[in-house]
Amino acid sequence: MGLAVSVNGKRTTVAAVVLDDHSPQTDFFEVLTVTLESSFEVKADEADLAVQLGDAAKTISGRLRSLRPEVVVIRRADRPMKPSNQEGPRLRLLMDGAITAAAHQVISDTVIRNGKECGAVYGSSKDGLDAEAATLHGGKFKDATAAALSGLAENRRP
């Protein structure tokens, strides 16, 4: 499963994508054998930040308990070119932390990576992985799909 947070004003959205790899574990990873099992969004816009983070974490935790993915990859924000004092990036980092903690309590194989790290694990650049993810399940789910692909590919390359 891949998770990615986006922020629009004070509203956060967690995109989640569950992929399944149908090739034998001993084969090299091949994206052609991957299918989209499900995707969903968790929207949080509660005025109280603690409630917003807690509600999103509870929802993610509940979905993980029912879906039981083997691995969860949270795609965190990339380092900005220029530091920002804006509230949006701070909110995203807080939400990343909340869903990471919730995911790790349910699925022990939970990791958090930025886009560059996801690409490296996948065996590509960030842009290459994002392009691959966009063809599989793009739009608002592209970053979560890229995170899920990096999770599937992680243990498959020699």
C-alpha cells in the first residue's frame, strides 16, 4: 500500500493505493504484472489540528486492519528548493507523522520515503517512477501509486 498526503489550505487529503504483484517472488519485478486492487481518499478538514490528525490516523488504521497489506510506504514531501515558513508544509509533515505512526502500529513493515528515495528503491529516478505510476493509476493517486510501486519492487531486485 502506498500513502501520500496533499494539503489544500487547511484541508488535508491522504491518498491510498493498494497494488498487487502477481509474478512469482523469485522473478524480477515487472510492473506489467501489477494490478490496482483498491484506492481511496481520507479527507480531513476539522478546525482543531489534533482532531484532524487523530481522525485521519484512526481512519487509516482501520482501513489497514481490514486490508492487511504486506508493506506500507508513506511518500513524504521532498525537500523544498527554498525553505518556506508556510503552514501547508508543516501541516503535511504533521499528517505524515500521524499516518506513519498509525500504519506502523498495524503493519510492522511500514516505511517513509521521499520521492527520490522511492525512485531509487524502484530502480529509477523520481520522475521515471512518477511517470510509471501515472500510467498505472495517476491523477490525485500518482504519488501514492509511486510509493506502493517502490514497496513492491523493494525486495525483488538482485
